[in-house]
Amino acid sequence: MSHSAGVQPRITGRTRLFAVLGDPVEQVRAPELLNPVFAGLGVDAVLVPVHAPADRLAEVVRGLQQAGNVDGLLVTVPHKAAARDFAEVHSDAVRLAGGTNALRRGADGRWYAENFDGAGFVAGLVAAGHSPAGKRVTLVGAGGAGGAIAAALVLAGVARLHVVDVDPERVRTVLRRLSGHADGRVHAGAPPAGAAVDLVVNATPLGLRTDDPLPFDPASLAPGTVVADIVMTPRETRLLRTAAAHGLPVHHGDHMLTHQLRMYEHFFALHRNARPDHPAGQRSEG
């Protein structure tokens, strides 16, 4: 996969459109990461941010889906659970996570939903040397992204997972979805005081704004505990700065998205849509 950083898309009347939906949407990183991928693959497409207020989501999504040159949608907070309603076909990951972060128009005219948040997050952890297999993990946030990450952590073989959220029903929902896969490894609420924890993950939106409170206090964690954040902008969230100041290893939110790029490439069949005169359009799918 070629990342042609700095390449500006050339938009014509034939350009295919993708949108990333959020509320807010100013913080999204997907356009600056995925548009160079389109250019590098020789795909005549562009990804743009679309502010979809929560109370107007249906109008925004249905309108985009009616546009004949819109091929796909990416979904960020707070729409990942609600966006399932706008696809006819759900993957196993969507059903297990309870939400979607990617929808595409199929050749049959139906919309297909997938969820790459959990897989991307775990891939980023592994690449950074923080494989979750056999680890004791606390996940703070059981919303759309949190549910996907919880599922991926269980499938990755964590030894124990504690799920924390200000809304207890969200936690119960995650536990119900994972009950057939977790083998008693998933628990509601924070671990007991003094219990050893290897990794703590912020899967809440706290950190998007500079005046947000901390989702948890890194000062209470034992030395060596990895603190991970899924907030991508700003990259150095208050949580990660505080954790680093206490000598704890940190894992940034942008890893999750960068490791989803190849997954998006295959989900949206970008190689298939590459220009015939471009090297990406001349190689076999393998």
C-alpha cells in the first residue's frame, strides 16, 4: 500500500465520494490518512468529513446513500451503534461489537456494515510491542468504540478484562454480547483495589477537548502499566501526558486508525477500482 503523503486529490465529475460522519467531526484523521491512499492506489475517489448532528443522522445518511456516486461511509463518535440501522448486511464483527465504523454500497445495491475499530486497535497494540494476549486489561468506555475493542481484546486472548462505564447498562450490554466468547474472562466494573493490571484503555471521547476531565487517574496505576488512548486529535491527550509524567508507557490513538487503512482498502475493494494505467490497477488481487 502506497502512502503518497502530501498528494492532493484531483476531483472531477467522475470522482467517487466517501464520507466520514461524526458529531463533532473536526477531530477526524481519516481524510488526511485515506486520501493519500486513494492517490497512491490510483483510485479516483475522495474522503470528506461530514458533520452529522445526532438528531439528524438518519437524514444525513439516507441522503448520502441516495447519491449515486457515494460508495462508502466511515463512522465515528457518537454514531457507531446507530449506524447499524443503515445497512442491510452486518458482519460478525458488527454483531459482536454492537456497532459499525464502515459502510459500503455493494454491487447488489445493498449496504454492508463492518467494524474495524477493535481489529485496528489490537493490531496497533501488537505492532507497538504491547500484545494483549494473556494480559489483564481495564477498558474505560463501553460505547461504540469500546464495545468493538472489548470484543477484539477477548478474541485476542486477554486473561482478564474489566469493563467500566458511567452507564452500567452499556457494560451489561457488552458482557451479554461477549458471553459466548469470554469464558468468564470479562467482568463489569473496575478491578479490585490492588489487583494487578497490565493495560488500561480509554475508549471514551474524554480528551477531545482540552477542558475534559481525565477518564481515570494514571497516578493510581502501578509502574509499568500501559496507558492507551483512542482519541486521535490531539495526539498527546491530557491522559497520555499525565501518564507519561508518572513514568508509565503510553500508546497513542492514531495507531488504531493507521492499522485500519489496509482493512479499509480491502473492504472498499480499492485495488479493483484503481485506474488501469496505474501500477495498482495492473497487479493481481492475489
